[in-house]
Amino acid sequence: MSRPVTRHLLLQLLVSAVLLASAACTPPGADPNTDAGSSPSLPPVSSVQSLANASAADYAHNRWGLIEASTLQAFASNWATVDSAASNASANGRPAHLAADARLVVLQLNKAGRAPGEDYVPSAPASNVYVYELDAFRFNETRDTGLISNSVRYQASGPTTDAFLARYGIDLSRDLVVFAAGENTPTNSGFIQDLARAVYWLQYWGAEPKHLAIVNGTLKQNYTGALRSAKTADGSVSNGGFSVKQLRVDSTVLTLSLEEFQAIVDQKLAADGVVNGFDKQFIIDARPTPQFNRTAPNAAFVTTHPGQFITTAWNSTGAPSPDAVGQAKNYVLYEGHVKGAVSFPWANLTVDVGGNNWKYKSKAEIEALFTAAGYSPGDAASKVVVSQCRTNFEVQVNGFASRIILGYPTVHFDGSLIEYFSLVSNHPNAELNLAPTDPAYKFRTDIATRSQRYLPSANPESPTTTADDTGVTAYNVPTGTGPSDRKVGQAVVNKNATTTRKALDEDREYKRQ
């Protein structure tokens, strides 16, 4: 009888020792909801629908999301006063959902330049109003996805985001952050894309829609109050060490990895489980339609190479240039569009009011554009909008319109076409190809199930090295080394990659620290 008892006692002693050792390794006050007792568990994952926001029909009634310059003027002038009538166009002051210590942080992309000394919305530190001019940072950063290590920039990392917030004294759980353009010029027509990108980026890191806003149009032409020459000095106001880690929600669902995007394409826009809660997808391409269907009239070599050299590569900027000496650019490895995508030019969502003052069209007009493209309000319950373009900047306008104005569930494919069109397996230049023996071969896109050369109603075959019946070859091939010769630019591809989620996983890990 003694032997079984001894074994039982030994087992009890062993269990006790393990428990004591475990307790000794857990720091005092540690969160018991941890992995291995060392780092906080992942925060709950946001639903895509929870990140959407339906705007008022009249943008002047909005207190976040898309606001008019008159609303910002009311905020800046009366921030100490609580606005208890958030849906009333005549109301002003601090929105009622914000705490008494909330700050109004206005981030201007540039000076307004309305008159000498009239550059910035007036700061009022005593009333918690702070106005800064942003530097050239465009809310993104070169990241490594595992497959691609250099091309388009992705969401800025956690450390970069926290440094940005510290620089401007922002606490995303407390403050209202308003992005605005001082003015727009013919050489800076992309400001409306930048503003939308800023909101997308901070939502990705957990900010609620009610803490973010952009001004519709420029301050120069829409802010009727006095502007000042002074601004708040960068780094002069503390945010108390706020970090996006304190926003205990994982909103990285806003961004799709390449493999998730390809799963949607492969399953013909009926992928179940890729975006939680949705079993259908609607892919929109924000480029101008002539780029989408390869009929761009200003494309290089429009006479000798029709339908080619249209989409500029990651190491060039802007639309295709005219075929002229000194206008050479690098282009993607082949032309076309994503299988199943629809053309949805971003510029169709905006209107120029008074010259270089781009504003969003009315909510009703934007809704009509989506309906005409094949997505109506009734689709929002089961179908998620998937935004993509050349570099994921043009489509920020589309994504903001669908997610923040219409309230449609929306996600983005950050890599966009300059990466998608880099993943070839049958290009005439063999050194650019993924081989069947490469682990990354599964990510190739120059196949009929993932890419189309033309509009689906015309000729939906994939890129080929053989000229089709119109004499068009889909692959872009370098034409020479002269100053006006066109070249190709491939993203930096890791042919041994087995994942495209590295950057996303790093961001999720940062939130759990």
C-alpha cells in the first residue's frame, strides 16, 4: 500500500513545483490573459463593418469623417464649448462624444497661402487646439511582406506610427485629428488621395472613425475665418507616451495580403473566410478606364506598341508619358487588370469647385456611381468592397468614399498592381520569371485565372508572348537603352517566399506587446 501512496505524493510534489515555478516567472501585476505568461494576448479583431461610417447626406452635418471647412472653423473657434447637437448644421464646438480634455489636432499638408501671413488655422493651446504643418511623410513605409521587400510602400509600422503621434502630441483614444490641405495646385493634385490615406492608416492601427476627419476641399478656398502665420511647433506638446498598443483592437483587417487577395480572385469573388463575415467581394480598380482596358491615348509607343507601356512601375511615378525624348519611364512587366475587377476611376468621385479645389461629390452622386458599377446599398450585408489601383493611393479616394461616406464594408490590397504585375512566370526575359521549382511560383499572376488583358466583354484572355488578333502583345519588354526607350521595373521578389503576410504579422505582434 505504501508504494502507490508514495507515487501519489511524488506526483503532487511535482505538480506543486511546476506551479510554483510558473508563478515565479510571471511578473507582478501581469495580465493573466497571456501567451506563455510573458506578452499580452492579441486584442479582439475588428469587423470590417465596424470600421465603416455612414456620412450625413449633407457633409456640413458631419462632426467626423468628411467635414466641411466651416465645421473645422466652428471647432477651432469654440472647442471649449460642447456641441450637444451633433447632427445640427448650426451647432459648433467640441463634439459631445469627446471628453473634456480632448484636443483638436489639425494637421495641414501644406500652407494655405491665401494672403501674406494667412497660412494656418489658428492655434489656441489654452483651449486645446493645436495646428501643425505636416512634413513630406505620406503615411506609409517600405516594408517586407516576405515575398516583396522593395516596391510600393505599405502601412507605416507601429514604431513609425507612434513616433508620428508623439511628434504631434496625439492620443488617438482621446483627440479628434483633422487632416486638411492648405491649398491645391496643378502640380499637387493628389492631396485628396493623401488625406484619405491618412485616415485609412490610423484606422488600421485601431483609431475609431469618430476620432478622425478630413476637410472637404482646400482651406484656402473654403475656410472663411482668419488664418494665421504661426503654427504649433513639432514636438512641443506631449501625448503622455501614448502608443497604438493602447488601442486594444486589431483593425489590420482593413489591409489584405497578396495571398488573401489572390484567394478572392481565384475563388471568383466568392471567397468564404478571407474577409470574416463576407462570402462575396467586389474589386474596384481606381485607375482611369483607358489604363484599365489598355486604350490610354497618352501611353508611350501608342502607335508602334498599342496597349502597352501604360502602367508605370514602382520606380517611376505618374501616368504613362508621351513617347518623347526625355520622357522615358519604367513600366510593369505586363499590362491589363485583375481578373474580375471593374473599372472605377477615382477622379469620378470628385469635382473641382472654383479651380484647384477638389471636393467629394454628394453622397447621393457617389452612391449612384457605385450602383452603376455593380454595387448597391443592399450588397453591403454580404459583399465587401476590395480597393486596388496602381500604388494604393488613387484608390484611397474610392475606399474613403465607400467606407466613410457610404458606410460600405471596405478593405484594401496595399501591394496593388505594380507588385501584382511583377509576379510573372512566362515573361520573354527569363530572369524575371518565377520558375515552377520556386516556392513563390504559386504567387504568379500572369495566368488566365488571375489577370485579364481587356474588359471582360471584349477579350478576357491572359497575357501572352504571342500577338493576338489585334497585334497586341501584353508583356512589356525593354526596347533599348536610349533616353526615350521604355524599360521595365520589377519589384524586389523573394523567389523562396512562402508567405506574403510578414509585415501584417509584425503589426499584429506590435499590438500585443
